[in-house]
Amino acid sequence: MSPINSLTKGQKRELRRIIGLAYERELSAKLSELEEQFRRWRAGEIDAHDVSQAIHEFHQGAAREIWSRYNGGDLLLTAMIAVRGGTVAGHVVASGMLELIRRRP
């Protein structure tokens, strides 16, 4: 039996919460970069075409990459990567789940 099949509904819910938090944090960071392009446009540093291109590149690149990273994969593995990589701090993870994540090879 794979580890994910032995998880309780509560554990799976916690994994989805961790993944959702990681997704939100990474997406927010990339949106902040996009926001900088809007600031530059408003300041007259770049034109509307440049902003449109930045939006297109964001949608085709970063947004898709982040969505793919956090949707449809192994819940435990995805949460483990988010915690071990520092996207989600261990102190916001339920202690039992944190131990499970730390034990996974």
C-alpha cells in the first residue's frame, strides 16, 4: 500500500492546506514581479505593449509552472517539497504531519 492510501482524511486535508499555502506564496511572489511592470508603465518607463507582453509571459510561464507544481501530484511529496524547500515553514504545519513529512525519504 502506498503511503498516501494510508493517510486519514484529516491528514490529506492538512496536506492540501500546506500545498495551497505554498501555491499562494509562490504565485504571490511572481505576481509582485508582474506588478512592478505595471508600476513602470504608470511611471512612463515602458509602454502598454511591454505590460501586455509581461502579462502574456507570466501566464504562459510562471503561472503555468506554479500551477503544475502544486496540482495533480502526490500530496505527500508535494507538501514535503514545499516544507523542506522553505516555501512553507515547519511551524505552520500540524506537528503530526510535520513528522510524517520529515520521515519520508
